Amino acid sequence: MDRLRAYEIFMTVVSKGSFNKAADLLDTSPANVTRYINDLEAYLGCRLLNRSSRKLSLTESGEALFERCKSILAEVAETEALVSSAAIQPRGRLRINAPLSFGILHLAPLWPEFIRRYPELELDISLVDRVVDIVEEGYDLVIRISRAGSVNHAARKLASSHNVLCASPAYLQRHGTPLMPDDLKEHECIIYTYSGDEWNFTDSSGRIQQVKVKGKVHTNNGDTARAMALSGCGIIWQPTFLIGPDLVSGALVALLPDYKLPDIDVLAMYPSRRHLSVKVRVMIDFLVEAFAGTALWDRKAK
């Protein structure tokens, strides 16, 4: 016996007060309705309905079952309404992870407008430069700075940023200006932990040159590398989203203009394209809108 179907038929019989009317509404035969009611009574071990040729009435057990089923159906309807409403109006907590420097410089200014647009959403924002596990650590959305997207999760590109080799005028005045990638071997370089000490450059012909550099300072934070370079401590390569204003002001000077470092993408990553919640969808759309066109940091850097 299909118990869910049996309960549905029982509720319909009671609400319509007739086996025949219930059969018409459910598009089945009166005999089938009778069979389901008999099977349900046999399963529960009690009579649910008193039948006569003129009247149908509930037994005490039937009354109790009917009231309980009504309560359950009301809860189901309320839950469906809540879920349906949430699918239209985003609400709840949205857990986001982003790199520290990018999060402070380029995401933090966006959050007030997002909250204004979606007042029923709460933001739980974590800034850390290490690569997090989206699923294991329970994030809804991760902003990642990457040369290539992840194969494990869905991603949407928000923007690109150029990497630029640079140093302060004071450093260059003391130590000279490198003209070729190999010249960097004789310079003090500030090494970003996640990029390592082997720097790859592409020349105008597309040939890649790799240089192993050295330096007294290693750091896993781009702001620290920038601060060291601004103070004249060495040469760095960092993305224009971090050093763009310094290049415009002349506080840092771009080096090796005939050689390119690999560009990077700013990605919005999420666990799966399937069953994408509305709260994640509106955040992604919001960020795509905010970073549309040529990124502000690269417009300033040119």
C-alpha cells in the first residue's frame, strides 16, 4: 500500500464527505478509494470511518488522525511558502572568503551597497590569503585570485589584473635599473610566498625566461611586499589591483617593459552550478556588475 496516497485519499474523503466525490476529485474510481481506506484501516488496526447509505462520519480514531493530518499539511504548506519566498527574496547568512588585500581594497567598499539592496541577507566575511576548501570549510562563495580556475568547483570571472615588476625610485637610484630578467639575480627581491623565488617572464616573441631571485624578505601578504618596496628595500612583482595607484603616482616604477608577467583572474567560486541558491546568485550578479568593463585599477595604471 502506498501510505502517502492512502492518507491523501482519507483526507479527501473526509473533506468531501463522500467516497464518490473524493473519487471524482482524485480522478479515480470509488472502488479504488474504498480499497485504500480499507487498507489504511487494516494497517492502523482501527476503524476510521463509520459508513452508512446516507451518511459518513469519523470514528474517534478517525477524528484524531484527521486533526493530525491537518496539522501536518499546514506545516508542509508553511514550509513550502517559506522556501518559495526565500527562492524569490534572498535571506539568511552568506559566508564569503576572499584574499586579505583584495578584500580590504576592492570588496569592503561594495558591501554597504549590497546590504542596502538585500536587507534580509547577513554577510559573514573571512579574509585570508591561503587557499580554502569551499565545501569542507562551509563557504557559500570564495573570491580567488588565480592564473587558472579550479576544476573542482564552478567559477565566474569577475575581472583580470596585470602583474607588474617594480621598485621605488630610491632603490633604483642606489642599485641601478635592471634591463633584462637575468639582471634580477644581482638585485634584492622581495619574495611573495605564494609565487616563490622563480620568476617567469615572457618576451615579445613569446619565449619564457625563468629567473631564480634572492632576497632577505619573504612574505605571504601583498601589502607587506608593497610596503617594503615603497620604502626602498627591493624589487617586487604584484598585481595592479594592489600597486596601480603607486605606479600612477610614481611611488613605484614599472621595470622590464618589454617582458610580461602572467596576468591573473579574479574569480567568484562556488561549490556547484546545480541548485545554486538565490543568495549566492544575487551576490555573483552583484559582483559581476561591480567589476564590469576594464578594471578600475588597470584604467588608472595605464
